[in-house]
Amino acid sequence: MDRLSLFGALLALAAIFGGNYIEGGEVDTLINGAAAVIVFGGTLGAGLLQTSARDIRRAFDIFPWVFTPVRLNIVAGFFLSRGAVVVSPPALHLQPCFR
């Protein structure tokens, strides 16, 4: 797992529990099924409303990249243009390590 991803997850949890503690709440008050459905369902619905199906599929495909490193393969591209070979700038291809 990426160190920054782990730090972000821990920071989020610390902020949630720290804010609850500062306000004098108990851990039990954070566990509320109806509130979780409203928050997560509303967030998912709003995200789906504003995002194309292609982008959503791509997001699910690359989600593991948050937790696993990505290998970079730099490949030079060659194109045939009017009978002459034209060398283009290197194309960047990302491939996850888990495949």
C-alpha cells in the first residue's frame, strides 16, 4: 500500500473520531445505519448523476492503483506518413502491477 494512501485513511479516521470526541460524543453515536444509507447512497447517486458510464468503469478499473504501485512502460511511437517514417514523442502507457 502506498504510504500516502495509508496516511490519508488514518487522517480521515482520526478526524472523524477526534471531532466526535471534542464534541463529547461516544463511539456508539457514529454507528447509525439509517444515516450511513443516506450519506453513502446520496454520495453515490450524486456521483453517478454527474459521471459518464465510461468514466465510472475506468474508475473501478484503476481503483486498485491506490493500493498497489503502477509500472510505467515508455514506448516510442512510429507512424508512417506519406511514405516516410515519422517518429513521434514517446507515448506513456500505464499498466498496473497486479495484471
